[in-house]
Amino acid sequence: MEQHTGLRARKKNATWGLLKSTALTMFEERGYENVSVAEIAAAAEVSKATVFNYFPSKEDLVIGGMRHHTGDAARVVRERRRGQTPHAAMREHCLHLVEHHAPQVGLSDEPMFLQVQRLLIATPVLMVSAMAYRRRSAVELGEVLMAEGHSRLTSSLVASQLLHTQHILAELNIRRMLHGDPVEEIRAQAVGAAQHAFGLLETGIGDLMRRDTEPPAAPDAAFNRDDCPTGYEPCESEARDAAERVLADTGDELLQALTDPRR
């Protein structure tokens, strides 16, 4: 029975991997919105129903894995040890993920992971869905903090700051991964980045980046050097009205001569 179950699990994993790799390759080649689920099924030589058995929606073929991690931050904070703050627990968790090259912090060099990241950057609709997952993570974390007796406002602010900090750190790592930087080099610098980022949450922004000099005098980017709106072009009616006003000026003898109907 154990051998049969193991074989069935391996077959399911193989089918899952085939469908995902097929979809990612087609999305990269033709664009996410230009590939249908039916075409993916045909390329993988399975039925459309089989695809939906493994992936409830088309976007799940790319970012479905994110749904399994929306509760991670809430769990880490809920299970933190006595005397530990939420940001300290999240920093410890983030450093643990960095140490193990986890994809959640952008430190995986697996081809499939990098494919997903390239597609996210190139596909706004997928980026919006990914943001929704991150928003769900913040909501779940906020609920944990409210359950501990903190106000909704404070809980929401803390949850959002913690999750967005982790997201920015992961995004920096991902961009370097896609650039082709060595993963060990990225990991070493990611440790310092995480310490710095969560340190700001711990100590607060305070006087950081206070301006000590007067701001530089710079022209308004919305206007050119002639004080005309940048990129402004008069419409046809405005141009016609201006021409009529000029032609109606009887004080310009040259214009009168040029527009004389008898010429």
C-alpha cells in the first residue's frame, strides 16, 4: 500500500511539474494573456479538465504557490516566544529564510522560480494578483495582533510595515538574481540588508534623512524654459481662434496686404 501511494504521488508530482513548466514556457514565448488553458493542455497532451484538477485557475499556473504562504507571517508572530516583539520574530524568520536560500526571500536560482519572476515583471495582471496575496498576508497578521488586544489601527500599521519590508528585501534579491549575480554573493549582502531594514522598524525613522541644506532651485518639470506647459500642443479650435485674432488686427499693414482678397 505504501509503495502504491508513493507511486501515485510521484505521478501526480510529475504531472504537476509538466503542466507548470509547459505553461511557463508558453507564457514566456507568447505572453501570458495570449495563451489559453486549452492550448496548454494540448501542448502537455492532457485534457483541459486535467489542468484545472491541478491548477484551479490560469494564474495559479504561475503564482498559485503564493496562496500556501499567505499565513506564514501570522504564524511566525503568533508563535513567537515570550518577550519577543513582532518585528524581532519576523527578522529572525527572514534571516532563517535567507540562510536557506528560500524563494520567499527571492534567493532561489531554480529556473522555474526565475521564470515566474520574469513573468510577474512583464505581466501587470499577475503583479496585481501577487499584490492581493501580500495584502491577504498583512490582513492575517493584523488579525493575530488584534487578537492579542491591540487596536485595529496599530495592528494594521505594524502588519503592513512588516510585510512590506519583507517584500522590498525579496524584490531586491530577485532583481539581482535575474541580473545573474552569484547567489552566495546576494545571500551575504541580503543578511546585512535584512538587519538594516528591520533595524529601522525597531528604532524608527526619527531624524533619518533630515535635510540640513536648502533644497536646490530647480525648474518645474511641468514647464519648459519659456514657461509653457511641457508637451502642450494647441488644439485645432485654439489655433483657428488665434489666427482669426491676428488677422482681425487692422494695425498690421503687412498682414492686411497679404490677406487682401484682391491680391
